[in-house]
Amino acid sequence: MSYYIRGKLELKSKPLDKVAILNFNLDEDINCKPGQYIMAWIPNYGEIPLSPSFCSDKKLQLLVEDVGTTSNKFVNLELGSYAYFRGPFGNFFNLSKGNKYLLVAGGTGAAPILMAAKNLSELNVEAIVIYGGRSKNHLVFLEEFNKYLRKVYAYTEDGTFGYYGVVTKDLQSIIDSFSPDVILTTGPEMMMRKVIEISVKNKIYCEASIVRIIKCASGVCGSCVLEPLGLLTCKDGPVFNGNVLINSNFGKTMRSESGREVEIK
Amino acid sequence: MELVTKISGITLRNPFMNASGVLSQTVSLLKRLQEAEVGAVVTKSITYEERKGYENPTFIKINCGYLNAMGLPNPGFREFLKELSLCRDEFKVPIIVSIAPSEPKQAREMATTFKNIASAIEINLSCPHSEKLGLEVFNDAKLTESIVKNVKDGFDKPVFCKLPPYRNEVLGIIDSLDNCDAFVVSNTIRAMKIDIKAKKPVLSNKFGGLSGKALHPISLALVFELYEKTKKPIIGVGGVESWEDAVEFFLAGASAVQVGSVLEKKGITIFKELVEGLEKYLKEERISLEELIGLAHDS
């Protein structure tokens, strides 16, 4: 057996200049649950943690944004090319925590929320989503969300589609009318911090799948540490309870590749 | 049974510590180790300048253990000192600061800087995958000797040398390391993994260090041999995954034991398991820890 599971790029779309949706056929199965991540490798370029939007039956769908050498290579990967995967790693969203789920997804961070939406619809759990992006073409999973969920609140920052504004703009009033038991969120860190603050204020159970610099993916090296408790995003996460995150440096600081503490903007 | 032990005059509440590099690059992680019952904490190896480390893949699990080529990522000694200084009072266990110097003057400056923070300095002379650091320093006997001397001159507490697992090289240099106070035996073995479908080495650095199960008997043999060649205390490290593995190190002559990769498998609760396992063993065998150390040797 090979160390990695090989995937061949079968289908690709580029909804945005720096964003690609990649569909791989895998040599072997990886069963990734929503919120979990896999390590995605292109030899001679690098390996990055990615949380898939779909990952079972030897099929893998990734939403990749070009933010560095390896993700750039993924975004520009040609059809028929190979990439290599291992995992899944980490914990996942709790989909049996209540009867009503409110999903909040921002921009290119929406992939794990899409997987959660699909699974919740298969479990016949009532769920709706608030889905936001910079502009209409940033809402790359709009169609899929509509397929799985009875209600999709779309928000764009430039007003080109749906409601005008950021995803958190009407969160409180949507909470008031929908009365969710659980809120799940992924997206930009400051957006998630806001979602968590509102959830905690409303005493609603909330989980977020977060991003840190993951190196060992095994809870050994400490590069993905969440201060001040020393929690490891790669192993204790990447899904954390809102009550844990709100008392942490989430949305404030993170560690750089060298371990230096840097501010999040 | 009493697990309190001493290494070069430093009192440890128990003989277990983390291996450098494992959950040790920030204060919050070191505090987690302290809460997990370690006898001392060992920091990530700190270099003079900031290092980002290598691209991923940097750490992989293989059949016989783990391979890593992290590339010694760290924020540089000044930044690390700043972080550690803010929380020094919160540590009740000794802090052993690991440094990876490439030349004597910088080694001395780093050692001096950590004077008020560290109970001991561990010099990384054995990282098998970083240019001009670790093993590459060790392979230059004169440079090694000078670095150890300079660290010793700049730091008035114990200085440990972390050695590679290569017997002949270690035995060849051991006499010239007379300046140091204890040996940490051993670091990882230079090794490689190739993915047969990608047809390429997996680690971005191609070469890495092998730790885990496969390393244990190799480090153990070197600890055993060094115990007969030196009077200095030895800290055993390599592939300890259970209290039984640790007991083997004590029997071979180690006064303390560090653990690393096992955290992937067992998490931070491994330290509690080691402490309880050793206590029970000492009780059952009616022997003290002091008596256990080196007991596998004839006479």
C-alpha cells in the first residue's frame, strides 16, 4: 500500500480567479466527517490541511483558495493530474446535539458547512443556513445549499445578491425567529468570533471549525496551539465549542510558522 | 515509592520529562506539561535567529515509529525569552531550555540570556536534518567542544548535551565533552520514507529523524554502553511508549527519561501512566529508584 491515498483530478471549476472547486477520484476510501480535515500533498510543493465539502465513496471535493505555494498549485492543478491525501484528522461537528441547526458559513470557509448541511438533511434534522460572501460569485455553494436545506439566507457585502451586508448582520433576528438548538460555523476568523459571541449571549450551543498552522497533524509539535489553554487545533480540534473559543485568543492572536504570536486582522 | 530524583543537583519530583520539540514551543504548552505531572519541562530547541521550519510534510507516522523533519521552527531566542520571562513564576518544575547553536559566541549569548529562567541548558547536538545545526555541529568535534565550553562559561547551572544515536561517533567524542554535566541519549536517527505511488520522498526535506518504537532498543544500547564509559548522569530518550520501556532505560543506567512521539498515540496523560506504572513496579520489586538505575550492569 502506498503511504498516501492517490487522487486523480476529474472535475474542476474556478468560480473565482483565486478559488477552485476540485473533484478527485481516490484510489481508496477516505471517510471524512464534517469539520474534520485531511492533509493534501503535492510532491515538491507541500502539504496543507483542508476540510472537504465532500469525502466518501472514493470521491473527494475540495474548495481551495490560493493563499500560498501549495494552495496555488492546487488551484492551478490540471485535469488528470494527481494529488495525494491522508487522514481524516481531528474531531468533527456534533450533528446529534439538537433538533434545529442554524449553519453560518462565510466565503471560502463554507466547505465543511456544506458537508454538515448534506448530512443533516440525510438525518432529517431541520437546518437552515446563513451564507455570506463578498459578492454574488463568492457564494460558490449556493446551489448545493438550496438542494439540502429548506431555507438559505444569502448575504453579499456589495449587495449583488441576497441581503446586503455581512452574515452576522441579521443573526440575532434569525435566531429569534428560528430558535435553533445548535449553531455551527466556519469562515473568516473575525466572522466566527462574532457568531460565537452572539451564540454564547443567547446561550445556544455553538461549534466552530477553526484554522491554525497545522504541521504534524498529530498533537505533537504544537504549531497549531490555541492560547491560553494550550489546546491543539490539529487533535483537540479543529472543531471547538464556542464557550472554549470565546475564552481563548481566537479572533485575537495566533502563532506564525516559527511560533511567534501574531495578531489576527 | 519515592520518585523524587536528582540530575546534576536539580531536584525532580519524578524522573519523567518531555523530549525537546514535543509540545514545548509555547508557554501554554509547557504549562500543560507541568499539569500533566512531568518532573521537568524541556523547551523546543531555540536558535539564535527566528526559523520558520520546513514546508509540510514535516511529521508522519510509519510502521515502526515516526519520521519528522520540522526544521527547528522557533521564534528566535530573544522572542522566546520574552514569552518565557512573562510566566516564569507560574512554573513549579524546573525548566530545561534546549538551544541549537551553530557557533560558540551565539551559544554563549543564548546561554547567558536564559540564566534567570533555566534550571539547565540542553544543547541540541543531534538534530539530523538541519543545515549547520544539531548533528552537523556534532560532526565537527572542535566546534562541539568549543560550543559546550562557551555555554558552560555563560551559564552557571548544569549543561546537558543531547547526543545522536550513532555509537561510534558518540564514543569517539565523549571524552572531549567533559565540560558538560549530563548526557541526553539519544536524538532521532536520520531516515526516510518514500511514497510508492507519488514515487517521491514524503518529507519535504527528504530526510528526517526516526523516533518511536524502532528507536527504543537503539537508544537503550547506547545508554547502557555510555553508563560504563562515563560517570555523568544520563537522561534516556527514544521510543518510550510505556512505563516498561522507561524501566528498561533506568536499568540500563538512565537517571531520568524523556518521552516524545508517544503523545501522538496516548496524548499528554502518558506522564500519569508512567508515574503510576513506575511507582507500582518499584513497590512490587521492593526497590528504590536510585537502586534501579544501572541495575542491569554486572556488579
